[in-house]
Amino acid sequence: MEKLDLSQLDNEEKALEIRYVVAKYIRYWPWYVLFTLIFLIATFLFHRYTVDEYEVTGSMVIKTNTSPEARILDRSNIFNSGINLENDILRLRSKNLAREALKKVHFDVEYFAKTNIKAIELYDRSPIRIKVDWDHLQVTDTQVELQILSEDNFKLMPFSEGLLDINSAQAAGDESVYDKTYTFGEEIETGRSKFIVYLVNPGRVGDQVVFQLKNPSSLEESWAKAVNVNTENEYSSVLRLSTTTKVVEKGRDYINALMESYIDYDLNEKNKIQENTIAFIEEQLGFLEDSLKNKERELQEFKVENKLLDVSAEFSNILSKMNTLDEQNAELDYQLKYFEEIRDYMDRKSKDFSDVIAPSVIGVPDPLLNGLIQTLVTLSQERRKLLATVNENHPEVIKIDVQMEKVQDGLFENVVNLIDNTRKQQQSVQREIRTYDAQFSTLPESESEYTGIFREFKLRESLYTYLLEKRAEAGIARASNVSDNAILDAAKRGTLVFPKKQQNYALAIILGLFLPFGFIVVRDMFDDSIKDQRDLKKHFMIPQLGVIGFSQKETNKVVLEHPKSAVAESFRSLRSAITYLASGKNTKRILVTSSVSGEGKTFTSLNLASAMALGSKKTVVVGGDLRRPKLASYFGESEKVGLSTYLIGKVEASEIVKETDQEFLSFVPSGIIPPNPAELLQTQRLKDFLQYLDERFDVIIFDTPPMGLVSETIDLMRLFDINLYVVRQNYTIKDHLVMINDLFNNKQVKNVYGVFNGIINSGYHYEGYNYGYGNTYLYSQNNKYMYNYYGDDLEEKKKKIKKKDFSMMKKVKKLFRTR
């Protein structure tokens, strides 16, 4: 015998499980399509009425300028690369630099096209330009509408919001300028406004432009926050500047202006030393120029008055030496004043050394002094830049302060030594000058006086020539200065960052599919009712005998009044199964019950009896539900006389059996509602009544109360050959089946079979999932064979489809009807 492959059975079971889950949820595909369309349309409208936002980026190279002297003095920084871009990042995001950048781009007026959908900023495409006098009081952040009447005139009006404009209410504008006609180029001045409007595109006559003035202070703050500055990577000194803007050209211009302003700022800091030097030299030249002219005039007048042409050759050598000594003395005196000024800076312990003049400019050839002062000036500049963005308690500022203190200590000691040495040199030169002055005392008085005037003239002339040379050198140094930083990539194009259109459409499709799917899954999780045959199999241990479709007929006698319907055929299938089960019985006793009321017991009893009668079986259906009688009402009879009146002994059995219009079909009403229905159904008179019916009918169908609510049904089930337990789709609760399952497993009840009632749409139909005896069929409304066989259902279905189509066409026509 060939062995059974269990693994193959497991794989088939898993495949069936997957097919079941897919079929269970795929039947809701119209909801998936509907929600997907709704979300796609909503996404399209969102994109239609949302202003796009773009990211504009630029990059620049930052060169670190930490001097070797500073790194040597700061031992913790000796082996550091010197790359510290945090200060530059803070500086690029500072309001001071934003102010300089805004001076280059002029964002103080915003221009918009007048639309009813969304705000469209014109920026450089605006046909007008407005020059604002910010020294005058201005009304800001209020939109004003301008209508171009002609190439010469325009009109100002208060802004009226568009149809879909949902912006918050704005502050009241300057009402004194509204509803008036002005000339382009005319100065418009009121107590709250002062500006001039220029027309830059005459071809836009008739257009309407909306503009608003922006406060410079708020602009600085907003744009300083709008720029993000990040390093390209950990080891480079390249900074990446980016901003998000609704107008690419506007963001591009600002990023480029910001980078240019940073380079200008750095270059101005480097030129500050040369500018201070030139200013100092200009001041000294002013004094010397007047003094030199006076001495030159005095020398000329003395020569004319005394008729002197030249000094005696005897004293020419001495005079030349004295001139050289005077020049040395003047140069030493100049250097001494410089050293004393540096010492005064040290005494004051100042943190700002931007005004200190470099020793090389003065002519002091001391490399140590020059290096220390240059380091001190550099640290001072770095500190001043930092204070533009942070306070004095910032760690970077404290670090620079520590370095400056170390450099100041070394510089102070060096300057003190230089002052002492310079004074000694000056004293030595002055002693030599006094020696030569004594020799000149032997000259005649006129020549001696002439020599004194000539010496002072030559001294001033030499010093004036020296300062002119230094001024030229400082000017050349300033002109040759270039910034250490440079723009690597200027901002050009923008990248769309909001809305993410492709991402939003993908999200719309995902939400459209998964939102209804998730809702259905959650609903199924919390819905404890029986949903389909597979669900019934898991929670109902009793064999399933038949499946009854959901009846949409207005009558409960479906089998009698609509014998060709699918529901009637399902009862015929149930009749065949029952006939097979009780084939050995002359009279078949059938009990019909369920868990609770509303599951279709009476409906099943009536139509099963009708099917039996149509099969030429003498059938009687008994209304055994004495608590909520319904059977008599289905036949249009009253419940005054029935089973309850017989059980209490008021009538005989023959008096309660009533004939119907259908041949072979009779029924027994329930009767009036008694106070003790449970006790009545357990009396001997019920057994006698059933014996009475056995002798006269082929089939007895007994409609009983719900088993889950009353107790007498369990006792009644022992009196019948077949017990049908009705379960209704999407109605019967799973927990209600626990009782009948326990009774069946404990063998307290026998011959129990399930009937699945009220099937609307099973959602799946796989081979091997129809359980029971005999032939049980589940008819789908999409089965063409069913329509060909059950003609009345087909015609009714066609009528409903035509009615729905006609109603839908009327709605569509009404929707697109033009007025």
C-alpha cells in the first residue's frame, strides 16, 4: 500500500489557507478602488492648491587662519589641525551678516500675482518696483492691491482675498492711500507711508499686482533662521548653505549674497589694520605738511634778508652728520611713541586690538614683536566675530581670552624691553647732537642761525618723505589683500522638497488600499459573529446539512410563492438530505431550533415543510415556540387556538390542525402564550399529540424556542428523528454555539445537524468546503446557469439593474446640467 505524503497535505492546506484569506478580503475590492480614487483626488487637489517649496544650496571653502604663534602658546592646540568651523557657522547664521546680505538683494517689498487659487510670488518678474524710505514710518505686513491703469498711472486699493484664500486676517493698512490714482515715479507720502512706484514693464498694462512691505528687522531675523549651514564632511572645511523657499530665484540670490557678504566681512577685517595705519599716517602727514611749509618759508626769507647763498664748506661735514643724527633721533622718537602706545594697550588689558598698528608699518624690524602683535590682532578679530553670535561666557570666547592673556604677557615684557633700549639709543644720539651743537657755536651768528633753520627743515622733509613711503606701502598692502575664504559652488537651481509629489501619490495609493483593509480587519477582529462556512467549521462541531441563501422576497413563504428561486432550490437540497438521513422512517419527525431569536427557525420550518409538501409528502409544521409565536401570522391566521390550548386540555388535537391552500401542507398554530410553556411542553399530552400526527402525516416539522434562551428544547430534541440547528450568517455569535457543541460532544443530544441560513455572499467557494449528507449547493448570484434555470430571479435582477442604471444616469445628468 502506498504511503500517504503528509507534507504534501500540509502544503495543500497552507495553499488553501492563503487562497481563503485572499478571497475573503479581495471581495471588498470596490472599497479599495473607491478609497484609492478619493485619496488620489485629494492628493491632486492638495498639490493644485499648495505652493511648491524648493531647497537652494551653495557651498564655500573656509580657510582656518590660526597663526603658529597662537598654537604654540596654546599647548592644548599644538597638534590640532586648526579646523574649527563652528564659529563660521554661527557667523553665517547671525543677524548682522543677514543684514549685510539683505542690502544686496532688496527683499523689503514682496510682489504677488492676484489669483483665486494660491499665492504666487512674482519676485523679479514683477512689472513694478517700489522704493521705500525706511527712515519714514511705514505700514508693514499688509497686502495692497495695485492696478496698472496705463504706462503713466496706477491705482492703489485694499487687498480683497480670493475664493480659496484661507489666510488669517491682516492688520489694517494705510487707508489714506487707497482708491486714488497716482503717477509712476511720484513720491507717495502720508503720515504712515512713504514710497515711490516705478513701472519696469510697460507691456503689462491692466495687470493687478499685490505687494506688501516687509520690516527690515523681521526680515533679518526670519532669513537668519531660514538658512541652514552644515559641513560637507568631518574632515573638510567646506560649508554647505541651504534654504527652503517658494521662489527659486529668491533663495538663490540670498544664498549667493550671504556668501559674498561673508567674504566681504572677512576681507574688511583683514583690511582694518592697513586702514588704521593709513589713517594714522594721514594724521601725522597733516601736521608735518604745515610745519614743513613754515620752515621752508622761514629758510627762504632768512637767505634773502642775509644775502646768504651757502654755508661755509668748513662746516658742511659737521652739518651732514648732525642731519643724520637728527633723522635717527626723530626715528627713535617715532618708535618710542609707538612702543608707549602698545604699552598703554597692555595696561588697559583691552580685548579689542583691531586698532593696533603693525610694527613693520612703523619700521620696527623686530620679528618677535611683529609676530606677537599679529597673533594678538588675529585673536582679537576672532573674538569680535564670535561675540556677534554668542555671549562672553561661550567656551570658544573663553578659550580665545586665555590665549590672548598669554600673548599679552609676552608682548608686554617685549615692549618694556624695547622702550628701555630705545630710550638708551635716543639718549646716546642726543649726546652726540649736543657735541656737534657746541662746535656750531663758533660760527658767525647769521650762519649759526641759518644752520639751525636748515636742520629743522631737513628733519621735517626727511620725516615727511618717510611717511609718504609708508602710506604708499600700506595702500599697496590693502589693495593686494584677498579673502582667505572663497565660494566653491554658487547657488543656481532648486530642488523640490515640498510637496513630494511622487511620494504623496504613492502614499495615497497605500492609504487607499490599506485604510479600508485595516478597517475590515479590525472590524472582523471585534465582530464575534459567524461570517462564512469556514468560520462555521471552526466553531460549530455539528455536521452541516444544508445552506440556505438570503431571501430578498417580501414574503416568508418563498418556496410556495417563488418555487423557481435559488432559496427554494436550497430548501429542496435540504429536503433531499433529510430524506436520505431518515430513509428508514415511515414518519419523519424534524425539530428546528437555534441559539437565539432572529436566526430563522420559523422561516426554515415553514419553507422546509413547503418543500416537503411540494414533494407529495403529507407535511405538518407545528408552532412549538409558545413564548413568541409567529407561524400562524405567516399563514394569515390568529393564534387564539393552537398547541398551547391543546396542551392545557381545552381543545382536541383535530381542532388545532389547520389545512392550507397548498396540497399536502398543514400547520398547527402555537396558540395563546401560556404562563408555563416549559412545563406544558414536557407533559404526556405533547407525546400523545405527536403520536396523533404520526398516524396522519409523513413529515412532522416542529418549530421550537431558541435553545440558548430556554431549557425545554433540549428535552424535546430526544423525541425527534432529526434535530436541525439553524445558524445565521453575520448574526449568530460564536459563543452562543458553545452549549450545543458541549451537548453534542457529551452525547446528550443525538441526530443534530446544522443549517447555515441567510447566506448573502460567501466570498469564496473551494472544492472540499461543503459538508453534510446528500447534495448541498451554494448558489451565487453570478452563476449564469442559475439565471437560465430560475427565470423569475433573472428577470427581477434585470429590472433592478435597469432601475439602478436609470437612477445613476439621472444623477449624472443632474450633476453636469448647465444653468
